[in-house]
Amino acid sequence: MGDALTVEEQARVCALAVTLDRDLHEVVTRHQNLFAARPFDAALISGIAMSVAFTAPEYAGDQLRLTARTVLWVFAADWQFDHLAQTDDEVRALVASCLSAANGDPCVDGGHPLALLLAEIRNELVSAPAFAAMGSMWRDEVGRMVAAMGQEWSWKSAHQASPAVRTALTLDQYLANADNAAVVLVSVTHWTQLGEQDCLDHVDDLLAASREVQRAIRLINDLGTSKRDLQWGDLNALMLVSRAEVTARLNAVIQRCRDLIEPLEKTCPRQAAFLRRQISFTAGFYQVSDFWGSL
């Protein structure tokens, strides 16, 4: 399926999103302690379902369920790190809990709610035949994501103590921490669940391209959510440099994405399309709305 969809194809993708939406609401019901805050409204859940359905429309709902659940978990992690954690010890505990769950370790004393949901995702993903080959990569991406969220928390905490700290942060440093967007983690979950041979054969090239896509999405997100980030006290590239500089860097990153994705269109076309659509969906979505609800 190409990127230019007929009305009938768009309707099928919307129906796929509905399927994923219902599954995500079931997850939210079972993990209410993670999703009780006001910003986790019904529209956020629907937005997640749509993002997955429109970036991988050629698959069935059961093939995309873990991908969508992983995106939902990323939002839960973002909330825990950015808005609930108050101390270094709390951040370190979050990181340790998530790493333990990613490793398949038993949860001690019930475990942190964030780790429990991650363990649930892992316990299902481990049954995928490709997990034997992809499991270590998946665990690494969980580690990279929570480490990046911890780093951003440290930057924000230091800025609250001394505003000059944020001023000293460069755009290069900020983008080097783009794993907090978790785009690569979501992609690796998707590839592991699907287990397509052409994907597994070229996973290193896909990973390199996904890392660049992640940087593009980090900047697209920042351009679209600067007002909300300012209100919520979150970091944003526009707090570091001008909009013109962010836009120029985004254009350069997107060109790099195209260069990396182009050869993949011949070797693993479905996943090349998946990476392209991640950028396109994010760019289109943030022209109109935001995933998060109101505080």
C-alpha cells in the first residue's frame, strides 16, 4: 500500500485504528494507576492508535497491537519521568525498574507500575520467533530510552536551580539525547513482533535510519508543541536556538533520513515505508493537534 490512499483504503486504516484504540483502552483500564492523570484523555489514546495504523497500514490489528502498546507505554514513561519524579533517587529507581523489566527479571514487591506494563509487553514480545535475534537490541533500546529520559530530567532539574544551565545546552547535545522520544524503541518492537526476514536481514541499516528519523520527529514535535512545553516546563529545542535554526536543522535531518531510507526501499520496502510514514504522520498531526490532553 502506497502513501496516497483512496477513500476506501483510508476507511480501512481508520477501522484498523479503531481496533487498536479498543485494545489500548483495555490496557488503560487494567493499569489505571499509570493513566489516571488528566492529560491521558480518550483523544490521546485514539491518537496513538491512529499513529500506528497510518504508519503501518498493510498489517492486521494483532500484528500491530504490541507496537501500539509500546507507544502507550512511552507516554506513561514520559509522564512518570517529566512530571511525577521529584528527586534523583526517584529517577534512578524508575530507570532500574524499567531495566529490570526489560531483562525479564521478576518484579520485587509488586514492582513499579511503569515496569509492570513494560514486563507485560516483554512477556508477550518474547514469544515472537524474532525475539531470539532481536531481544538484545530491544533491551538496549529500552535502556537508551530511560537513560535519555533521566538525562533530560537532570537538565531540567539543573535549570530550575540555575537558568544558565539551559542556555549552555547546545542543539547538538539536545539531539544526541533524542532517544527520549523512543521512536527507535517503537520501531524495534514493531520489527521484532513482525519478524519479517528482509527486515531482519537489514536490521542494522534500518536501525541507523530509524535513529535519524527519531531526530527528525524530536524536532517536528518541538516545533509543534513549543507552547505546551513552555507551559508544562518541558525542554524544547526552541528554548535553545531560534525557530529558523531548528527548521534548518530539521530540513537537514530529513534529507539525511531520505538518503538512509532510499536504499532500504529495495531491500525491505515495507519497513522503509514505515520509517517514511513515521515522519509524515508526525508532521501532519502536529499541524493541527497535540497528543496530550490538558493538565
